[in-house]
Amino acid sequence: MGTQDDFTEILKVFRVEARELLQGIGEAMLTQEKAANETERQNALKTAFRLAHNLKGAAGTLGLEPLANLVHALEDVLGAIRERQLVPTPEVIDEILSNSDVIEQASQKAEIGGTTLNDEEAQALKRLQDLLPGASSAPAAAVAHKAAAPSAQSEAAAGSASSQTDDYVRVSNQKLDTLLAQMEELLEMKIRMEETHRHIKNTMATMEAESSTNLDQVLKPMRGLALGMEQDIQYLSKLLRQIQDELLELRMVAIGSLFPMLRRAVRDVCRKRDLEVDLTLEGGDYELDRRIVTEMKSPLLHLLRNSVGHGIESASDRQSAGKPAAGQVSMRVTHQGNRIALTISDDGRGINFDKVRDRARELGWITDSDQSSQTELTRMLFQSGMTTAVQADSISGRGVGLNAVKKVVETLGGSLDVESTPKLGSRFRLLLPLTLAMDKGLFITTREQNFVIPKTAVQRVVSFRSEDVSVTDDVANLWFEEESVPLARLEPSLHLTRFSMDESKQNNLAVILSSAESRAAIVVDEIQEEADIVVRDLGSFVRKLEGVSGLTVSASGDMFFVLDPSDLVRWAIRPLGRGRSKSDPAGTATADHAEKLILVVDDSVTSRMLNLRLLLDVGFQVETANDGRQALETMDGRQFDLVLADVQMPYVDGYELTRRIKAHPKLSQTPVILLTSRDRPEDREKGIDAGADAYLLKKELSQAELVATIEQLI
């Protein structure tokens, strides 16, 4: 007998397998429903029956008897259809799909030793049994249940699927053997490099002991050793790249794994709205990062449901307009450089921009006299609260779908554009990176401060002159690709300012950035290089810093902020100088903050910039110093409302800085906060003894808590 831990691990594997098998059953049933001939239909039914049989056997082997009984009922129904004892009407298919959802949910929470089904599972068992030939209520029960089942059940299934993360990834033995072999080579390389290093050290010791000998005789073997080490390092780098590629491949999953869920969703909308739709899904073999595929489940569901629910007309309306009775909806996946393009299109009624304009007026986004362009109205489609549906239901009308799509696409570093022609249809095109593990970054300089912009968001780097710039409504615009693009300068504090043309400078540089549905031109001073980057989060201290998506370390070991292109584009398209709107959740600045001046002291440029940006975001005035000595020089003859200082700094550390401030007759009342990673009790006592008003640990502190502490002290 295995241990309890063994059974726990086996259950995890079973849950992954159960989800795959049930997904395959649903896909097979949809295939047989649209089968072009009887052979294709029978093959799909055989597949569904076999998958149900496998699931029943797996559940029984683990002793999950209630679940096995439930799957057995599903297997009986599929067997009856295969043997032509039960006709697979749309109502019967509804029952199979909706009860498969219940089985999927049951499989994810089944525990060994369970003896009973819950009420929902028991009802599913009865509904499946009622479908069988000879059952007293078959198939009337299925018809009666049909109206509520498709939409509600598929919503639950999609929600659970999007929230689950697999604990296991299936990997071929060949891939594992390759990785293990490469790791063994790396270990051998490590041993050889250690030996080479030992020889170099011994040779250097010989040089020091025999400095009077002919140096060339000593240097000659050293050159050979150095060359050998260089070759080893090159080979080591090659192996590391190979292993990285293999590991990245393990993270990849075919986008087609979402196709069964998407087909099911479209079918359910058609059943609910009584529509006819031919759905085409192409390019399912393309692979993306597993996290991207997982995150894109809900957005793709939104877009396809919108294409059907908002776009496709009834069969009679389509025929009156000279269209085929069945609407055409497609999602095509194609490869574009280092990105994947997902294009969702339909031949429906298109976006009604008059309704969008009316809704924008109702929400107060535009005035009654405002005649916004189609481009501006398209942007509004992605704002929270925008919907043109007359009544909200489970498919549309809640004003959250496209806004949610935009946020997910931006978070993944992608872009989105929309085209729509009244009465002819709409097209949504999403560009997504292949992987999130490694990215290309553009290293830039602005006002002597260095940043990194993700390459996926960069459309182009352009040089421009004064004649290329115009100013309207307090916003500078750059003419680019026959379009007026908002133009702003990036400041070291990560704020954007209106660009003013320097007449003495003939050429200026701008990076054209694209977010989910907009783009902007950001002026920079210099483009340093393009290089691979690994983006790391900001840690627990700051969950979100506007304008920044993370940190990266360059090849030289320097740390850089990775900018958030979606934030920069959003700021640039908003007229500069207006500040945040009342509805902006980040707009926590107060009038009191604006009157307070804080000195941030830290020898780390990253930590210094992080705190500078954080405090500017909530409205404080901020100055910085590189160490305690510079801080004292900055404070000479000036009055600061608070000092926020690191502890470990050269020349004058945080403790000594605090003591000098508290001993100074004009500075003694200035509050001092020591912000540090040193968490020993004696360190805290040392800080308090020095006179610090607060001693805060970075790893235990959030941005909100730091601001609250500052507010208490000033």
C-alpha cells in the first residue's frame, strides 16, 4: 500500500487526466454534431465512448466509486447513441455537455474514501439515467432542462478552467533524457573549469615567487590556460542556451488546447440566441507559453461570444440582407516574428458606432455636441462600463468584457486592434509574445537616467524635426504613418511632460509604443542597445508601481527599471498637466502631500528611484541624495519635512546620519525613517537609539504602510 502522500500525488495526476478526458469527450460530441458523413460521426462517437470508459476505469482504480458511477452513467448514454438506441438531438447533446461539466467539477474535488454524491452530482446522475432508452422520463427531462443548462454550465466550466493551474506537466522521456545528458556535461565542464582555475592560481604564485626569471616563459603556459578556459566558457554558454531552449519548450503548449472550450462556448451562445454559425478555428498547432494560454482563456471567450452575440444576425435578417443564413465566425492563429497573431472575425452587423457614441454621452465621457471620430469611439469600447447591449445577460451587456480583454493583453505585453464595417462585420487582431520567460529589451537613456522598454511594445524608433510636430488641446503630436500620434518626453521620475522642440537640436529621437488599442511616441535622449532581458517583479514591498512592470539586470550587472508601455501610452494620450481623474484608483495624492518635501537617501540607484517614484505618485515633493554625507550637504540651510534613509551606505551610514540630524539645532525636529533589510533586534535597537522615528523592514512593508507611516510623522 502506498502512503497518504502517494495517494495525494496520484490524485493530482488523476485530476489532470480527468480534465483532459472530459475535454476530449466534449470535443468529440461537437465533432459528431457537425460531421459531414456517417463514418466521421461514428468515429467521433467511438472516441467519446472510449474516453468515458478510460475515465470510469481510472476513477474505479483509485476507489472513487461515486465518481465512477457518475461517469458510468455518461458512458451508458454514449453507448446508447453509438448503438443507435438514442438519437443525439441538440437537447441530448446539451445534457451530455452540461453533465460532463458537473463530472469535471466532481473530479477536481474527489477524495479517496468518499461514499456519496452531492445534490448537484446526484441530479446529474439522474438526468443521464433518464436519457437512456426505457427510462420513464426520457427524453422529455432533457428538453425541459435544456433552456438553462448550456449557458450556465459552460460559464462554470470556463471559469474553473481559467482559474486552475496544473501541478504537473507531461514531458516526453526523450526530452528529459536530453536535459539530463546536458546537465551531466555541465557538471563535467564545471570540474574542468575548476581545475583550470587551480592551475592559473598556481602559475600566478610561481610568477610572484620567481619574478626575476624570464616572464615570457611563465606567461606562455598562462596564455594557453586562459585560452582553454575561454573555450570552455564558450562551450558552457552554448550548453546553457540549449538547456534554456529545452526548458522553454517544456513551458510551451499548443493554442489548440483552447479550441474545444471555444467551440463549446460558441455552440452554447447559438443555442441560447437561436442563431446559426459556422465556426472556423485554424492554427491550433502553434505553441505559446503555458501562462499566456491560461491567461487568454477568458479574453478569447469574451471575443468569440461578442462576435456571435453582438455581431451575428438571425437567419431571417441575414437572408434579407443577402447573406447566407449561417453566420461565419473564425479565429485564425498565425506566426509573426517572435509573436503570435490571433485574428477573430465575423461577417455580422459590425459595431454600431452611433450606439457607442450615445452610450458614451450617457456615461458623461463626451458632451452632446461632441462628434468623436470612429478611432476615438473604438478606444471607448475598451473602457469599463461601455456596452451597447439593450439588456445584460450571461453573454453580453455587462460592460466588462472588452475592458477585461484589454487588461489581460496589456499585462502579457501584447497589442490589440479592431476593424469594423457596418453590416459587413468586425475583426479583432491580437499580437502576443511567444513566451514570458525571456524577452528582448530596448535600453534607453533619458535625462541621464537609464530604463528598459520591452521590445514587443516598440513599433519603431524614429528621428523627427520640429516640422513633424504639432500641438493641439495642450497635447504635442507627431505625424507617423499618416496618423497623428501623441508625443511626450519621458522624465527620470517616470512622469511624462509635454515635449518642447529644442530648436538647437536638429534631430530628436522617439520610441513609438503600442499598447492594447492605442499608441504614442515617447521622446528619449539615446538608444543604447537591444538585448535579452529577464523581467523580475518588484517584490512584496511594491505590488504595482505606475509606469514600471519590473526590474532587469544587464550583462554588466546593473539593475534597470523595465517600463510598462501600456501606462506610458495611456498617460501620453491624456492631455498632460491635467493630473489623474477622480476615477483613477492610483490617484491617491492629496493637497497636504503636495506641501510636504521629503529627502530620500540611498546609495542604490534602483532603491532611490523606486522610493522617489513611489512618493511622487502620492503627491509628495521629493529630493534625493546618494549617501548620508550628501544628504547633510543637501539639508544645510534647508528645511525638509521628513528624511527616508537606508541604513547601509558609504561615508555616513543611516545610523550616523540620524544622529547628526537629531543633534543639529535646526534639524532636530525633522522626522527620520530608516528603511532597511537588516532585521536583527540589535539593528533595530541601534536605529532607535540613534533617534530614528521609525525603523521599517523592507520585506515586511507595503507601499500603503510606508505612506501611512509618513503621514503619521508629518
